[in-house]
Amino acid sequence: MAGHSKWANIQHRKGRQDAKRGKLWTKIIREITVAARAGGADPDANPRLRLAWDKGMAANMPKDNIQRAISRGAGAADGDNYDEIRYEGYGLNGAAVIVDCMTDNRVRTVSDVRHAFSKHGGNLGQDGSVSFMFNHVGQFLFAPGTPEETVMDAALEAGADDVLTDVEGVIEVICQPAQFGAVNAALQAKGLTAEMADIIMKPENEVELQGDDAIKMQKLLDALEILDDVQEVYTNAILPNEE
């Protein structure tokens, strides 16, 4: 659909992440710390930590920074004790939004999130108000031209639930979160490198926004993403590609 190319949106999102690399490092360090605290300091025995480690390496984070974050999380060093909180709400035209946070001050965080919603035409909802519209899954996205059969064979054999290819040739692999590590290893063993690979909240249905509504929705998402305590923002809104 014109203006809604999945591949262009993938590239746009990667560009936005690169532009916010300093904040990205902070998010990853928090995730590494919490993952190590929850599941131990060994990435090979802690899938969540392995994913956070891989994100750090992909973001060119020095290994010393990663190791320090693991040490803090595992209790070898003093550090902030972050709580994980999820907020749910609505943006423009009823588009659903999930905001995952890590914070050492819940009062500050909910105030900041509520302010971002209200300032940009959204509404902060109750727990469970939109999460039922999303599925918690592992997702791998491959560029057009990636050998589809190779991806399919490797992914499905490793336990993936589905492999989808759109009209542009973007290949999407979906798996259960518990299978993410196995599917990732199988794909890498075949020399396949995903443009994006993560455990996400994937919307079951999407809402297309255009014109002023799309502009306002993007401002809402931007306002949430720049908050210090926000780790991830998920939405079922589809916005026009920015040139």
C-alpha cells in the first residue's frame, strides 16, 4: 500500500534507533541488569540476558559496559533496583499503545507517562485495557532478497510458529518467546542475519492513520519513547512512511 511499505518502516525505525543511540545504550544496560538479577549472570543459561547481550553488541556497546551491568544485576556491585511496569492506553482514533518501563520511582514514571498521553491526544487506560489486542512473540524480520526457503526450513525446524512473506519480499518469522534463542541460533547457523530480531508485543490487528492523526500519533509515540524510564513502546497504529 502506498505510503505504508513495511520495509521502509523497518528502515525508518532502525534509523530512529541509531539517532537515539545514547538512550538506546541506557535502555540496554537496564535490561541487562534486570535480566541478570532475574535469571543469573550466565547468558548461555539465561535467554533474556542473552537477548539483551546481543542487543548491546548490535548497538556497538563495549563489552566492559555489558559486564558491569551484569555484575550489578547479579549482585556483585551496587546499583539501582529497577521495577518493571507496563502501562496501556489509547492514541489517536483508538490506536492501542503499550508502554514497558523500568523505573526506580513509580510515582515519577506514571506521572510522566500520563502527561505524554494527555498532551498528545491520548488516554492512559487500565491494566489489560489493550494488551489483549497483542501477542507476546519472538519476531525476526529479513530483507527482501533473503532466500525464503532457507529461512523457512531453518526456522520451522527450530520450532518457529510461522514464516510470512509480504508483497515486497520482507520475510517475517514468528515464534514463541521460549523458542527465540533456538530459532535465532538456527537462523544464524545458516548464515541468515535478521534486520530486526526481538521479543515483542505484536498487534493482532492494525489501525491505519493518515494526515493530522498520523502526525499527532507520531508525536505521542516520540514523547513516550524519549522518557528516561521507558524501555519499549508498542502500538497497532500504522503510520505513513516519512521521507
